[in-house]
Amino acid sequence: MTFPSTVFGLLLLFQVYQAARIVPQPENVRVEALNTQYTLKWDWAPDLWKPTVFFTAEYIPGFDKDYGPGEWKLVCANTTNTQCDFSKYFDYFGIYHLRVKAVDNGSASAWVEREFCAEKEGELSPPTITEVKSTEGMLEVHLEEPKDNKNRSMRDKVQMKVLILYWQSASNKVLNITDNSISVVTLKDLTPWKRYCMKAKVFEEFYKKESQFSQDVCATTTIGGSNLWWFSLLLFITTLTLTFVVILLCFFLGHKSYKVVRYTFFPNYELPANMQECLFDNSPPLASVLLSAGDEAELCCDKVAVLPEGVPDILCFAATSLETAAISHLRQGSDDSGVYSGEEGSGINGGASKPKEVA
């Protein structure tokens, strides 16, 4: 046998083997249904067969299959995808049979069939929290219901209820509320000026179906309004005013304290020049001179009054007249003691001088 004939024989045997080989079935055939979106999906392992395999998917209503001469209706033919959309062919309350097979070069796998009921097996999408309003110390949660593939509410098909979980953002205590209304749900008995977070889901009791939770949404409660922006503005202005008053009062008290301390310990007035000479002169103190004087000597000193600035002249004149009268009386009484005095009288310094006022 020549080499070309040998190769031809091997190729022929391979073609016969391929034709006789059974195409494997699609694996893990399932229907993923969300609201009224129905998609038949399956798995295919390309290592078991050539990746160029095509798939065919069909359906038939359950009544036609069981009781009538119904025919399978083709939905996806010769597709390389591993899924097929049946949404526009199914009714939510119907029962259907679906099947899929793999096809390759005229060879096909066996059909993989499954039954599906959307009302029983279909899942529900979570509601959407569109808005949260604060009113009279409560929170009004506005929800958008799950929609079908024609953007209509699923409430027309399913008797749903809503479950809302809510909690303070600073607390781990979770509360819940169940309501038949899915449009607006009111959360009551909340603490004012606290931040609450919430999430919601819908459920159907007959078939025990429930959706996933929606995304978390947070809002702050108020006292009695939607947002009370005017109350926040008033609070800000009041706080700013009180802060300004406190700062002004502190400045005033500090200024007054400074003036008192300075007036007490660092006065801004000085003693008269003649008194400073007596206090700070290097000559012997006045007291030692008085003590060294003879017994017969009598020293007459005018009374010195130190008055603050701004005292009326009439008061100064009255005080000077009283002092002069008192000194004259003392001089007249000294005649019996041998010390003479008079209008020109003499003293230790040659005569008494006119009382001197020192301002």
C-alpha cells in the first residue's frame, strides 16, 4: 500500500469516527428570571468538543405539550452564544417547557429539557429608594416598585409587601417596618437631629419569594420641617452673635482689669518737686533736725495738703482758710511760752511764711 493511500484511509476513518461520535449535551441548563426577564443559559466545555459548535433553543407551552398536538417553537437557531432570551414569548402566569441542543456538522446532541413557571420561580428585583423626606420628626421613604420588561409595576402581577430596615448611623441597633404600600413608607418615633440609614426589599408570601436589599440610603431627622434651612440659619446667626458678645465682654473686662492694675501699682501722677526734694535729698532728714532743736525752740510748719487734680478752687480756698486760722490760734497761744509770733513773726527760719498750697 502506497503512502498516499494510507493517508487517505486514515482521513476517511477519522471522518467516520467523527460522524459516529456523539455530540455532548450542554451542561447546567437553567433559566435566570428577574421580574419578567427570562434567559435560558447553559454551560459548554470547549475542551470536550470543537469550539465551533452551534446551539438551538426552543420552547412549548405546558398545556400544548401535555394535552394537545403542540409544536416546539424555535427561538434561537445556530447560535454560538451559551444563552437565549425568551422574555417576549412567556406570560408571567404560564408554564413552559424549554430545551436546547448542540449541533456540529450535521451531528447533534440530545435535547436538554426543563420546565419553568415564572410566577413560582421568577425572582423579584429590589425596590429603589428615590427620596427621603423629614417631616414632623418622621422620615417619609419614597420607593420605586420593581418594574417588568415593559416598565410597568410588578404589583400588577405579584402581591408584594415591603420590608425596610433602618438604624442610626452611630448605633448597631437595627429596627424594621413592614408595609403593604411600596410607594411611601413612614418611619415614626425617631430622635430629632439624628442620622438614620435604611435599606428595603420586597417579598411575596405565597411562593416565599423575596428580593435582595436595595442600596443603603441615609438622611437626618429634623424637628418639624422638610429641611428647616431657616432654623439652621437662625442657629448659625445666634451662635455667631453669642460668640461676638462673649469676645467683646472678655475684651472689656481685660481692659478694665488692666486699668485698675496700672492705676494701683503704676500711677501716672508725681509728687510735687519740693516734696521730692525732702524725700530724695541727701541732707539730714527733717526728723533729725527737729529732734536736735533746743527745748525752747518751737518749729512752726505749715500744713501741706495734697489734692487731686480737678478739685474746684473754692474748696482749695476753704481748706486754706481753715488751716490759716488754726495756725494763728496756735501762734497766739505761744506768747506765754516765750516764743513770739505775729504778722511778721519769726521762727526758726526767720518767720512764719504764708501757707503754701501744693497742687
